[in-house]
Amino acid sequence: MLAAAGSAVGLGNIWRFPYLAAKDGGGLFLVLYLILALTFGFTLLTTEIAIGRKTKQSPLTAYGRLNQKCGFLGVLACLVPMIIMPYYCVIGGWVVKYFWAYLTMGGSDASTDGYFGNYITGEVEPMVQMLIFLFIVAFIVFKGVDKGIESFSKVLMPILLLLVVGIAVFSLTIDYTDAEGVTRTGWEGFKIFVIPDLEGLTVRKFFNVLLDAVGQLFFSLSVAMGIMIAYGSYVKDDADLPRSINQIEFFDTLVAFLAGVMIIPAVYTFMGREGMAASGPSLMFISLPKVFTSMGVIGNVVGGLFFVMVLFAALTSAVSIMEAVVSSLMDHFHISRTKAAAIETVIALVGGVIVCLGYNKLYFDVTLPNGAHAQILDIMDYVSNNCLMPIVAIGTCVLVGWILKPQVIVDEVEKSGTKMGRKRLYVVMIRYIVPALLLILLLNSVGILGIF
């Protein structure tokens, strides 16, 4: 369960959640996110873990065990982590680079204009860092569930949580006076984060915030990519499944919230509201290093701790992504863990090299259906997150809600004797509300639904 929680606590929590919270009115986004976590997220998380435990299979074969005609969902669910793993390792390599920069007291260099762009467009160094990250992940997965993944998660997850809490508390205590004599504090930034800003709120803007919260929760919990099915298959029949699911929900929501407390007050203090407009890589690798430099001598220490935390979060998620593929190869082709892990490592390595080359020799620029400009990494992310994951989740809702019926999942959850809380809510969500929200999200992502 710590491994599953570690999968949920990834880069999406750290670089996307704070940006969306700042963009979408702070407290309004938080309230909607919490409501969705207890309903939408709970439904998908419960379904996938229960499917894994019931079938004792990985995602590639689990759907076929439930219904032979739905085996294609297993193929799609396995394809998602296979696409994600290469570019996730590339981003993990970026984290390794910045962690090393702060470890060697080079934080001030990392904050200079052009540092990040010059690094990712390099032909050799990004590949080396990607290899280092991939090697660490592969080593853990090669070791197996007990000696590798569980041992790794038991150590890293508590350390990760301590680092997140420590940096979040520090962010609340800082203050800064800019060149114009304006003083801003971390506490003011915190209030921007948690107090709803309803000024100018329209129905269209509300639905925009709602869809942002759905999208964030969707991949923040690592659902629809086979991970939770894979981990569910390792859960014993006498385990208290409702309690474990609640723990994963709690960990993910807590770390997402603390990521906002870490980042938004710090960025606001040193860069004002305009600095909060950054998202994704630009937030983590461009804006935040400038914030750490503005802190003075202590900035190098805080930056180092921050990138240690980010590295741990990236590793826990990458291990889960790789395990979803490895377990699928083992179950479908009946091969050893060593052989399956070796195959996935080679696939991730080749894909990672191509992604790295996408910033230099293979660079191009295309416009996606949602209007975003993209190159290789962005296209892979769009296909996996915006297209395949909603399709897998919608298919899962149809399978469980209408073909098998929700009682199948309820019976699995209650197998150990613990009653399933939110049972009636689950039935309504899996049959009607979740698939409807996912369909809107999918249509909006592919550019068909342009009203949001």
C-alpha cells in the first residue's frame, strides 16, 4: 500500500497541482479537488485495486479474466505505462541533473537564464542522466516486490513526507522586499492558495476549474494506467481493502496539498502573482531555482532538499509505472521477472533516447488537437494521458457498472469482512457520474468539445 501511495505521489502532484490551484482561484480548486477525491477518485481507485485482487492478474490479463470481450482494455491499460515510462525517465534525468547541481553548490548557476534550455538541448548529458535514473528504477524492479518495491517504499515514503512537510513549513515563514520596496510574505501566498477567489466567477469558468480538478485527480491517483491493478493483485484476500484505499487517498491528497504549500507561497514571495503563472517543467526547473537563489545562502540548502524530495517522488512513481508493464509481461507471456524487467528496460531506454533527441536532432513542432504546441515528449504525454487513460477509465466504468454490475466490486472489497463505506455512492458514481465526467474530459482534450 505504501508502494501504491508512492505511485500516486509523483511529479503531477508537485508541478501541476500548485499551478492549477493558483490559476483556478486557490480555495475553489481545492474544495472541488477534495470533493472529487472522495467521490471520483475513490470510485476509480477502489475499482482498479479490487479488479487486481479479484483476478490476481496484471492489467494486461486482468480485464480478459473478467470478460473475454473486454480484453482490449487490458492491452490499452498496459500500453499507457509503456508509453509513459521513457519520457518519465527523461524528466527523472532532469531531476537528477538539478539535484547534483545543488549538491555541488551549483544552485546559482541552475537559476541563470538559458540554463535549462541549454541542458535539455544537449546531445549527451540528458541521455546520461536519463540512464542513471532508469538504472535505479530498473534495479528496484529487478529485485521484485518484497525485496525491491516494498523495501524501497518503506524507506522512501516516510522520508519523502518529512521533506515535504519541512519545506512547506519553511515556505510559510519567508518574506522578501523587492526593488520597488514591496514586501511579500509566504503567509500571504498561502492565503492565495487556500482562500477561494470567486471574483468574476462564471458558469464556464466553474466548469473549467472542475475539469482541471478532474484531470489532475485522474492521473494524480495513477488510475487507468494499470498500476493500481498490478498492486491490487499483490494484496492478500484477508487484507482490509477499504482501509488501504483510504490510506492511498489520504497520502495523495495530503502530498498534493503540501506541494501547493511548498511552492505557491515561495513563488509568490519572490516573484509575485505573475511568477505563479508558470507550470510543468518551467515551474520546477526555471522559476523555482530563481526563487532558491533569491533566498541567499540558505537557498542552496533548501533547493537541494527540494530536489531530493522531487527525486524520491519521481522514483516511487517510475517504479510503479515500470512494475505495471513488467507484471503484465510476466502474466501474459509466462516469463521470469528478470526477463520481463530486461525487456521493459530496453524499451524504456530506446524510447528515452528518442525523447532526448526530440530536443535537438529530432526536434519539430506540431499543434495538438487541444491547441498546444508539442514535440516528441509532449505527443507521448498527450496520447497516454489525454487519450488512452480516459478511454481505459470509461471502458472500466462500462465493464463494472453495466456488464459485471457494481456488486462484483463491492463483494471483493468486503471479502475480508470489513464493510465498504460509501457503497451507494460507489454504485451511482461508477455507472453514471464518473463515465460522464470522463467523456467530457476526453472530448475536451481531443478538441471536439470546445466550450470549456
